[in-house]
Amino acid sequence: MSSAVKHILAATCVAFLSVSPALADGTFMLGGTLTFGANQQPNFGVSARFLENDQVDESTLGAGVTYYFATQDIGVDVFAGYIFDSAVFGVGYDLVQSTPIMSLGVANTD
């Protein structure tokens, strides 16, 4: 995937994240993300993600962006997780890197 397409995808996701707080009961998540599988070396990055739910002990869906340190790439992902007290864990798929991800982070929960 070309660098221009990656930047467009990242900009689209950032735009989504900036307007998403208007949605009810959503929250932001900041955390670490690890890629795995897809015949690639594991890659660690820092993620910012919008989650559609902020309720403790419930599942959630989300979308976000990740900066990967080893490759200096930006990923855009979809995510399904579980919300703990101020923490979120889940799995998803990075659309730019074409690889599954696992993520753990902090979020403002109710």
C-alpha cells in the first residue's frame, strides 16, 4: 500500500476520532498494540482508539490508529474488546498492515 494511501486512511481515522465524542456513551482509549500472525514479525505500537461504549464489565467495539515503532508505520484498525475498571483489552484487525492485533489500554469508564 502506498504511503499516500496510508496517510489518507490515517487522516480519515483521525477525523472520525475528532467528531466521535458527540456520540453518546463513547470513550477514548490509549494503549499499546501488538501485531501477530499473517506471516509477519510481531510489531509493537502505541494506539489511540474511540470506543462506542464506556460501561465497565461490558463488551465494546472501536476504531483507531496505531504508530508502530519498529517499522515507523501508521495503522488503522477495527477493534472488539472488553471494558474493565479504567482498562480495556481486546483484539482486532489492522486494515493498513493487514494483520491481526491485540491491544491493552486505559480508558475513562463509567
